[in-house]
Amino acid sequence: MSNFRHTALASVINLAMLGIPDALAADSEALERRIRELESRLAKMDQLEARLEKLDRASALPAKPSPATAQALPNSSPSPEVAKLNQKVNILERKLEVQEEVNTGAFKKLPIFEAGADGFKITSSDKKHQLRIGSTIQTDYRNFVGDNPPAWIPGSPGFYGGVGPSSIFLRQARIILDGYVFKSIYFKIMPDFAQNTNTSNLLPDAYVDFAYVPQASLLVGKYKPSIGLERLQGDTNTAFLERAFPTNLAPNRDVGIQIHGAFAMPGYKIETAPGPIDTKNAFTYQVGITDGTGDSGNAFGSGGPTNSFANNKEFDGRIFAQPFQHSGYEWLEGFGVGLSGSFSNPDHQTLQAQKTPLGQSQFIDYTSLNANTQAGARTVTANGNSNRIYPQAFWYKGPFGLMGEYVASTQTLNASGAGTSTVNNITQTNTAAQVQVSYVVTGEDNTFDGVKPLRNFDPFNGSWGALQLAARWTQLNVDSDTFKILDPTKSASKAIAGTFGANWFLNKYALIRFDYEYVSFDGGAGTSRTTGTGNKAVTTYFIANRPSEQVISTRFQLAF
């Protein structure tokens, strides 16, 4: 009988120690009362056992009992009270076992909540489903140095090009929800609430990636078309506040369908990398079809798609290789090279004005037309064959980083509308290039996916985070035929920018950036004089270089 007592007590103690399920916690007083009753009953059972033992000793048989007596002793039944107690203890033991089984099953179904170095996550108990909650907040201060021209107002003489005012503004305010369901279906939803965000980019990303087979995954929704290398780099991981000129000649975001895949070096496993960019594997490719937004365009807004599927879809493709991964050549393992391109046939697509990288001031305006070739209210659009070719490469080794890309974007410009024109269509090929170099002076690894400090900022313990220095040259050239349609005193034919930056990583999430940029222009300013009248009117342009632009900008960023 002692065994029953010990087993019951152990079961009750285990049940009390669990204490986690809400039902048991809410009824703790009843459970304690039941424990006291059980202990009382077990104490009575101990007394009964003691009495039985005395009774047995008092009625002890001889040393050699008769066969009949010996046979009867083992089969003797306990008293009714003992049997009743035994039954109750057995019932209680079974109830405790059932409750333990229920509790164990409930615990197995509970989700896993994480809040740590990798952000905030909710994962199902079977690890098949996960939701990650993140955010990006960027607050910028932009200051123009020296005498900068005022913003140019179309139709107002004496004003050209121009820059925006020095200001403090919210660059990004994004909520990021991403994760996966059934292990292989990935998703991302990222709205942006920044005050400078136009209607075309209130929802930068919203896609689903069916990654059942890493060699051929299906991406659908709104995402970054896989063309420009720096554009594909995360917005919080770039070496500078704003991207270089080649990004101006590629789409920003678009709605479409993409097939992408990855392959690893022989003997190594393919790493899952959902979304439009993969820097984890040795060889990757992306092939897609999108609505088509034009250079620097966004879906659903200015420069976005407005026409039917047949005339305004864009086909793009990209291949990228890191041929020295796991090769043993340590200095070359972080080297990657690729080629991307696109072609489309837009139907009178709106053209985006070209802007400087850091100052975001306009220097190519498709609304100011050449008076000698355009008369009346005429509009310039992209209408006809368009294509891009985009070689790209990066190299990261330890604290050192290098990135370069070049793009040639060809499109057909059409001038149409009320009035007359001697030039209706021209083929324009604009080119852009950039080379950027960066170095992490505190010794951390420099990567395409950003810098992670070895020690977080903690001045009370002598830790100051990580510091990255960067420099960049970038240039954009405008096709000379463009000025058969555009006013050469309102649009520059070339812009060259030099940028210097310092990035202070307080920790994995917090970052403070400092950038200085100097931009020089060819053309884009000057005066004009018109002689003659009517059909004999001729406008002579006296082209001058637009004044150089100097900008200092600071960004405070939190991204997790």
C-alpha cells in the first residue's frame, strides 16, 4: 500500500509543479484542497495497514502450516476499507495520468514566441509556419551647400533645373511582415508611411514566393525587378544614403511574375533565399515579366503602367555567379559578377525626370521642349522598343568592399499632341556607371548585406560600435539626339557625382550615416533667343553649364 501512496503523491506533486495551463492555475485552491484530502485518506490507509500488520502477527500460523492453510493465505482478500481506498487511489492515479497527457499535448501545440537578436518572430510548434515582424525608420537632414539655383517652374523664364530646400524629413517609415507557411511558401508585405512617399510607393513590396524547389521558385506580386545590382541591395544595407546614377536607368518596383533559382558548388547544399535577390549561392538566375514602369519608375503611379498586357509588358532576366565560393581562394570567395537586361514595347509611357543621387534635384526634364522642333502643347513619352543591358559586379573581403555597375538604356521618344513638330521620334540611349569602395575601419566583415558590429555601442564599457568609410564615383550621360526634342538649357547632357560617406553602426539595428556629394553638369542652363516669326521663327540656344551641386546629408536609421 505504501507504493500506492508514493505514486499518488508523486503524481500530485508533478501536477502542481506544472502550474502552467490556465485551467490548473485558475483552480489552484481546489487542487490544494484535493491534495489535503488525498493526504488525509492516505494517512488513514497507513493506519489500516498498521492494524492489519498487528492482526497478522497476532493470528500468525505455525512455522509449517498445513497445505490447506498455506494455500488459503495468498488468496486472502484485504478488508473492505482497504479495497475501497485502493480503488480510489487507482482512480486518482489514472486521472492524473490523463491530465498529464492532456497538458503535454497542449504544450506541444503552443506557438514559439521569440524576441531577440534576430527580431520578433512567431513560429508554430511544428516549425512549419513563421511570421516575422520588423520595421524600418529613416529620418534625414538634407542641406545644400553654397549658392544653389531655385527650383525651376515650367513656363517661367529665368529659372532652370534647381534643387529642393534644405530640410528634415521622414525618408522611410515601414512595417515589415514576412515569413513562410508550410515551410516552402514565403511572403512579404511592406507598407511605407513616410511623408514623402507618393501614391505609387505606399506599398513597396507585397509578394509570395513558392520556393518548393530552390532551382526553380515562383515569385508573384510587387517586388524589385532583378536588373540593377545596387537597387537589389537592401534599402538599409547600402553604403550611401541614396543609390547611384545606374539605378536611375532601371525600374524601382513593379508588379509581375518571376521564376528564379539557385545552385551551389559541388558538395554543398543550396541555401534558401526567397525574394528577387540571392547572394548566398554560387550561381543564381531570375527571369520575369512585369507591367513595365520605365526608368526609375514605380508600379501604380507616375511612370507606372497604364496600358494593356500586349503593349506594355517588360521581360527581364539576370544571371549572377560567385565562382570562387568554397574554392579555398580566400581573397576571391567574396567576388561576384553578373549580367542583366530587359526589353519591352511601351505604348506612350510617362517618362520620369532624372535626379541627382543625394540631393534628388532634377536635371533632365521631359516637359521642357526644344522650340525649334516642337510647337504647341506637345507631350514626350516612351513609345516603341525599349531595352537595357546591365553588367555588374561586387567583391568583398574582410573589411573591404567594392561594387561596380554599368547600364545602357535605350528607348524610343515620341513627341505628340496639339501643334506641329519637325521631329516626332528619336532613339535615345542613355548610359550610366558607378564604382564604389568601402572599408570598415573597426575590422568587421564588409558584405553586400551590410555590416554587423562585433561590439554594440556602449560608451560606459568602452564599446563604440562599428565605423565604415565609403567613396563613390558615378556618371550619367544623355544621348545627344535627346535634345532634338528637349530644351538643352533646361536639361543637362551629363552629370558626374563624387560622394564620400561615413556609416556609424551603433548595433545590428541602429545606424547613423553622414554623406557629402559634389555634382557637376554639362549643359542644363543658359539662355535662348528667337528670331523671325511663324514658320520662319528660329530659336538660338546659348548653353551654359548648370551650377554644381553640393549636398551634406545625415540619416538616423533603425531597422530590424
